[in-house]
Amino acid sequence: MNRIVLPPAILFLFVLLLPSGTWADDGRSANEIVDQMLSGDSMAFDQGYAVVQMTIENKRGKSRVRTVESKGKKSEGLRRFLITFLDDDVAGTQMLSLERKDGDDLQYLYLASMKETRKIAGADKNDNFMGTDFTFADMEQRDVDNADYERLADEEVSGIPAYHIVATPKAGTSSYAKLELWVDRKDHLPLKIYYYDLKGELLKKMISQKIEPRGGKPTITLLLMKNVQKGSRTTLKMLKLERGASIPDGIFNPDALGK
């Protein structure tokens, strides 16, 4: 996808003068909007260190809390990130994701209790990640990145002007029939994403519940993924963030997992 050019200042001023709920058509394509959203690094996977608390709740309201640290660093424009669990019962369990120019990301899961590394590929990428409502595929963004896009009429999300996009993954590339995205017109962060199963039924809702300035950039600090069919939910709360932290390249090696 081509990089986008921000609208001129005069257009921005004109938008501010419009009545609430209506916006000037800036002429941007859905592809351009999604491209900037994906390049925005809304949770510091591109370059940085973060500590995130995950609260996983089932349909009966029973919950458990996990804490993970995330280390991310881009190489030649490709994302690499390592997630490590810190809780006693799963301490040392890790997930490594390596983006590739062509094809799906390479993903590996290291199970500390078994001292075993497993490559996540094919249909396994549609499995839930460590009991959360996120699949391995959700974490590599392939369903959004490898899709056809349609821009619908802009809308407001909790009072925030948003682009409204429908992404239809290419045949055979996803476990979703389509995704609906609402993207902040100003900061290009995903405000919410709806995931539809292959029957066309709404399956999951991802909602950015809090956005705060961190490290000089607007950052999603509270994120909800809700499975509306199962009634379960996973909440991610950012406890610590160091954008631009120095991350050694050696940790992004499958052979280094568990070391």
C-alpha cells in the first residue's frame, strides 16, 4: 500500500466548522486509511517495551488475571515482538511473532512447563492465544492487512469522528468473513473493530476503551476484546510503556526462547 499524505490545514479547519456528525469528504481511500492505522504502532509493538495486565473473563463472570511483558522492534520495516508471561504458574511462557514480506507471520509458542517450542501455523493460528479472546491470527493483523476495503460514511464513536471501513479478507486467508473498522480521523487509532464469522454473524468486538498520550504518541492503554457468541471477554490494561526502548536483536530468534 502507498503511504498517505495528511490533508492540508485548510481542510482541517473546515472540518472543525461543520455541524456535529458531518464531515468533509477528504477523498482518502479505505486502503490509505487502513495503511496509516496499521503503521501507527498504537501499542508500541514496533519499537518499545511494555507491561500489560490481561483480565480474562468467561461467560459466567469468573475471571483470572495474567501479566505479560512485550518487547517489540522493527527490522527492515518488518514487525517483530516477543511476549513473556510473568505469572508464577506460567512464568517464562513466551510467544514470538516475526513479520514477513510475503506470507503469514512466523509465530512460535514456548511452553515453559514443558520446555518445548511449538511453531504456530495453518489452522492453529485460529486458536485462542493462552485462553484469551484473541487468536494468534488476530495478533499478526493478517485479516486486516490482507483484505479488500470499502469506505462507508463516516460516523462518531463515543463522540470521536471516525472513518468507517469494511475489510473483506481474501478467500481462504482468514477465519473471518469480514471486519468492520472505525478509525479515529485525527490519530488513526482503531476505536473499534467488529469481527464476523464465516456465516456472516457477528463474532467478536474489539473496543479501545482508553487512549492516552504515552511516549509522545496517543496510545491505546485499555482495550477490550469481547466474544459476543461465547459471552467471554479479555481486557488489556497497559501498566508500563517505554517507547523507543533499546531491545537486543538476539531475543527475536526461535532458538533463544526459554533461554
